[in-house]
Amino acid sequence: QKEVEQDPGPLSVPEGAIVSLNCTYSNSAFQYFMWYRQYSRKGPELLMYTYSSGNKEDGRFTAQVDKSSKYISLFIRDSQPSDSATYLCAMMGNYQLIWGAGTKLIIKP
Amino acid sequence: EPEVTQTPSHQVTQMGQEVILRCVPISNHLYFYWYRQILGQKVEFLVSFYNNEISEKSEIFDDQFSVERPDGSNFTLKIRSTKLEDSAMYFCASSGEGQPLHFGNGTRLTVT
């Protein structure tokens, strides 16, 4: 079993829809949970960062962590074509950052 | 907002040549990292660096690779004798204590 599982997609939704992106993990030692957005040929850009279970909101983005189920989510409200990118979940328990495979998201105008 | 900068954006080299990829991390960060991403694949950890020494490295980071922080601002990755399979995007990242990583835009290395 991989340490972090993430559906690679692609996920295609119409503009304005609510998007739900998810990752599951197996290592209960993970303490930090992050979502990165990566545009083609660019570096991963940090979107959200959470330390504990619960929700964290930033504008149109909400990150959710459920440590008991080992499940994290990123919700994007009012999705825009500019949100089209690959979204990577990442988790850290010590120095090493463990990445999901990334989900390619396509927002259709 | 401060950012991690990497140079060059694209490096082409012949197999067997040495390359040095350069990074300027965010100035008050203490932890530095190199990752790579082969086209279409996952981001892979190479090495982490703290307090002027390697703190952790992956199995990818073999004797052909080395890192250095030659002065107070730069963080470099050297590949001594490049192979075709070293072709990838190389990302530098930095972080503060207990903080998430911030990435540069990467150097695309093409080995011919």
C-alpha cells in the first residue's frame, strides 16, 4: 500500500462548480498536511497548510483533515478556468515530504 | 512575498558532463531541499539540508549528487556525471522551523 493515495484524474468540471479533491494516507505519524497547486512547467505552489484535524478556509479554498480516517480533502468553491492545474497533497512527519500522485483538474468555461 | 528563486530555468548538457543547479532560498529559512520531477511523474525527494549538513537523503541521491551552501544565500545541487535518466525538473524548496515548504519554479535539466 502506498503511503499516500490520490486519484490522478483528470477531473473535469464546469466553471462555477464545487470541486472536491481527496487523499488518503496510511502513516499515522504524519503531522502536517499540505495542498499544492502546480501549473505546467512550474514549481508546486503552496495553497493550504494544516496541522490538526478540522477545516481551514482561505477564500474559495477549504482544506479538511480527518486524522481518524486518515483522509484529507481540498474543496474549491466557484471554480474558475484559472484553477485548472494539478493539485498535489503532501504530508510530513519528519524531514521528508510524502506526495500524492497529483490530481489533474480541468475547469471548463 | 519572498520567494525561492532558481537558475537557470533550463539547462541542456551532454551525458557525462557536470552540472550545477542554483537556488536562492527564502532568506530567513533554515531548511533546504532538492526535489525532482521526471516529466509526467511524481515529485521525488532527493535531499534535505540543515545546519550546513545533509539531514536526510533518498536512494536517488547517490554519489553522483552533492549539495552545498557556499555562502549565506545560495544552495546548489551538483550532478557530477550526468546520465540521460537525470533529465527532469529539479525543484529547490526551503522552509522555516515547523513550516511548510516553499518551492522555486524549477530548473529543467535536459541531458543529451
